[in-house]
Amino acid sequence: MIPVLGLVVGVVAGLVLHPTVPLWLQPYLPIAVVAALDAVFGACRAALDGVFDERVFVVSFLSNTVVAALIVYLGDQLGVGGQLSTGVVIVLGVRIFANVAAIRRRLFGA
């Protein structure tokens, strides 16, 4: 449950501190957040399955976030940033929902 605690602390810190995001970073931040959420829900699922590894979580968290941002950056350079952003959100959204479904099945047996 460490990933969930980290997520809660991060959300609370963001609400309290009201950070400003530089203009150049704004197109990439939502994609990075979705990629990070994918890693967090994957970590929760792994923890419930008893196979959680901190090293795998950190690598997954960082690599998901960086790769998603690079894909959006590449799309911006090619002039199709919106389409690639949508694609990234769909792929990561499917993974998030699959992890949430597995967590639900594990916790509630349904």
C-alpha cells in the first residue's frame, strides 16, 4: 500500500502548495500523470498478488512517464500531438482499468 500512500501524499501536497507548471511542460503533464497512475495501479496489483518489488516499481514509474512524454513530444514535432496523446491515454487507460479490475477481483472476489 506504499504506492497508494505516496499517491495520496502527492495529491495533498499539490492541493496545499498550488505549484505552477511551466507553459512548455503543460502538454506533457497530463500524459505523465496517466502513465504514473498506470505504474501505481500496477504496483497495487503486484502487492496484492504478493510479487511487489520496489525496484520494478521505480523503473516502471520512471520509464512509463518518460516514454509517454517522449511519444507526445514526437507527436508534437510531427504535427500529430493530439492524436498520439489520445493513443497514449487509451493504451494506458486500458492498462489502468485492467489493473483495477484485477484488484477488485482480488479484494472482493467479483
